[in-house]
Amino acid sequence: MKSTSDADLSADDSAETSTQQIRDAIRDAIVERRLSPGTKLSEGDVGNLFNVSRTLARAALQALSYEGLVSVEKNRGAFVAYPSPDEARQIFAARRLVEPGILREAAARITPSQIQHLRQLLLEEGRLMSERGQTARRAEIKASGDFHLMLAQISGNAIMQRFMEELVARSSLVIALYGQSTVSSCGHTEHGDIVAAIEHDDLDTACRLMVHHISHIEADLDLRERKSFGLKEAFAI
Amino acid sequence: MKSTSDADLSADDSAETSTQQIRDAIRDAIVERRLSPGTKLSEGDVGNLFNVSRTLARAALQALSYEGLVSVEKNRGAFVAYPSPDEARQIFAARRLVEPGILREAAARITPSQIQHLRQLLLEEGRLMSERGQTARRAEIKASGDFHLMLAQISGNAIMQRFMEELVARSSLVIALYGQSTVSSCGHTEHGDIVAAIEHDDLDTACRLMVHHISHIEADLDLRERKSFGLKEAFAI
DNA sequence: ATGCAGATAATCGTATACAATTTGACCCAC
DNA sequence: GTGGGTCAAATTGTATACGATTATCTGCAT
């Protein structure tokens, strides 16, 4: 799957504008956890980094704020989003709400070649899981999300696809913040089970597995409210 | 319900920035069909209209493009979105996919006072339906959408609420384009039926009614592909 | 030392300026 | 009259400029 999210559906002027490139670059950095929640993203710095003016940097940050990955505070600047536990719960609730429906749509339209593609994704995911090192970890995070995005793409509904892209990206942010164990190590086998259920045309099972899978990811988080814990974290980070 | 969509949840600096005001004003104009699909929204004109520079006008248009209400074409400018029949189908498919889930969540959390509020909305809707004139028609369009938005709000999931706001707004655009009869005249009684089912704790019926309701709205559209009809329309508009 | 007031620096908000691109008009050749 | 080509007007893309706000530092009074 391409790294840029909407490259397939937006048939605009072939060349992506620099604002979009910057947006995508920062988004990738956030999703792959090279940028931690709360990190300040000043317009000047972003502009310098990508050799553009503040105008374009600002536009990119604005775009990311619409996706919920960046929060801009008036007169204070933009920061990598720091989703609250409540927000995290809402993200997973939203996924439980939409993903079964997406799965049903996808299963109804899936072609053998797409199943093949899904299996390939699982293989890649498994390979990355056994590898060591930061780079592999980042790739694993992305691959794990790509499974869900692929289903959304197969469903054929561009609107739901875009929404899923937002939800998956924000999930990554939440896991970075509240995740306890290493990245959903259980996730991979669960993905495989879902594909198997799809192949057996057992949609009800597939949906049930999907809901459980999402709940498992959420269950691996520590979403307790840390009241004045912020200070310590400021040192830790 | 407040007219500005996210006034309740964004607890930012109390005062809305002028960009947001412009965005909301244009969005309202689109949703209430004072701006037709395809209308050009040049940055200069928008800026002059609201007495701000192109910078802010551009930001507002950019924001609307993320919501799917405006399409910006590189080096050509911004236009009120002109959703294709396929896009229209995807919008309603998305609504069928998410609204039952939202309804279930809402029903689980709804309070008597909120039911009261819903009924009040229905009353208002009925009143507007019997009135004559453009103003009433516009208000009816908004009220009809507010019913669905209210359910999303009651569901307590801000993410789904925002998504529904986008879907409802885009639906209005689609109806403006492809609607045949007057605004969903059947809609009002269907809304009432859904509320009744909620009150009777008959969730399955409520969801079924909701799906049918959405399909009814879609069925009232003429989504046949008009191939080279665009030219004639250019004259009609 | 602590706390507050003013100055200083850094950053954001908005407007304006200039380059690049598109659009439409006009003219000419055919 | 049609087709093509050049130029001018309008509009967008991007950078820069300047005022406004916030954050940081300094120094003085307590």
C-alpha cells in the first residue's frame, strides 16, 4: 500500500502540492512515533525544515489538526496531539462501530487477487514482528494499521476509507501514549483469523473477531486518568 | 441545537477565530442551498465579502474542502462541491453503515430530558413543513439534519458526531443536486417513528427504521449518470 | 530567597506583495 | 468562418512584512 493516504483516490494534478507533501511527512512521523505526543511543531521550524515559508507550514499543520493528529492552540502554536483517555476510548468505540460494517462490505466485494494481497500483508507483518530494532518496530506499526486500511479500501467506499485512515492514525498516537506491552503482538494472529473467516464466508465470525481484536488493542492500554502525573512525564519525555 | 457545529465540544479560547466564522458562514450557505453546487468561491471575493485578507479566506475554503463541501482545484480555485452520483451513493452507504450504531449508543445513554429535546425538534420540523416560502424550506432542511446530529450528540462520541456532521452536510448537497421531490417530506414521520421505537426500547426496530429512512432519502434521488449533460446544466445554472 | 514589574525575545495572526498560472480576448492567417 | 497564436486581465501560489500575543529573562523591592 502506498504510504501517502489518498494518492489513489484523489486524481488531482498528478503532482502533490508541497503542502500535502509536508502534511504527509509529518503525519508519517507522528504515526511511526518519531514525533511524540505533545511535541511542539512551530510554524517557523516546520517551514525551515521543509524549506518553505510559514504560510505553507501553517497550512500543513492546519490540515493535520483536521485529522486530529495535531492540536493548534490559538496564539500558542501547534503540538502533536495528546489525546485524553476519554478521547482514546472514543476512537476505539468509533472503530468498533464502523469496522464490522466495513468488513461486511469488503467481504462482499473482495476478489481473489485482493485476498492474495491481504495475505501478503499478513506475511510482511509477521516478518517484521520477528525482526529487532526501531526501524522494524516502526514498519510493524504501519503494517498493522495497513491491514485495517486495506479492508476499508476493498470496501470500495472512499468516504469510509478516509475516515478509517483518520482513526488508524489516531489509534497509533493513542497506543504510543498509553500502550503498555509492545505493539499489539497478539494482533497479527488475529488479523490472520479474520482473513480466514472471510475466506470461509463466515461473516458473522469475521465481524465478531474484528470487534474482539479492536477491544484487545484497547485492553492493552492503561487509560487510567493520571492527574498530576504530567510533571514526571515532562522529565521522562 | 446551535448553528455552529462544533461550538459545544471545542473548548478553545471562547472567541471563535474569524477563519472559523467564515467557514461556518459558508458551510451554512451551502447546506441551506443558498450556494449551488459548482459555484465558484474565489479567494478574493470571499475575502472582500467578510472583510478579511485572502489569507483567511483561503484558510476557510481549505477547511471546507476537508469536509468535502468545497473542492479546490490546483491553480483554478475553489468551488462548491459537485458530488458525483457515485459519491452520493457512498455518502448514503456510509450513513447506513454508521447511523444504526450511533442510534444504539444514543439509545443506551439517552435521558428523559434528551427525549424531550428530540420531540421538540420533531415538532419544529413539522411546523416548518407546513409553512411556505424559501426561508421555511431552508430551516426545514437544517432541522431535518439536526435530528440525526442530535442522535450523534446524544451518543456521546465526539468523533462520530463530527463525522455525522460531515455526512449530513454532504447529504444536503447531494439532495440539492439530485433530489426530485421537495425535501424529504416523508422524513418527518419517519423521524417520529424512530423516536417512538427508542422510547419503547425496541432498538432493533429503531435501527431498521433508520436504515429504511436513509434508503428512502436516497431513493428519492435521481442518480442516473448524465453523461454529456454537463453542458446543458451549464446553461441551466 | 521570593515575588512581582517591566523589558526582551520568540512566536503567532493577518495583511500585503510579487511570481506563476489560467482564462479570455483579440487579431491574423488560411 | 475557423483555427491558432499572442497578449492582457484575473486568479491562485508562495513569500515576506508587520502588528499582536505569549513566553522568558532581568532587576528591584520586600
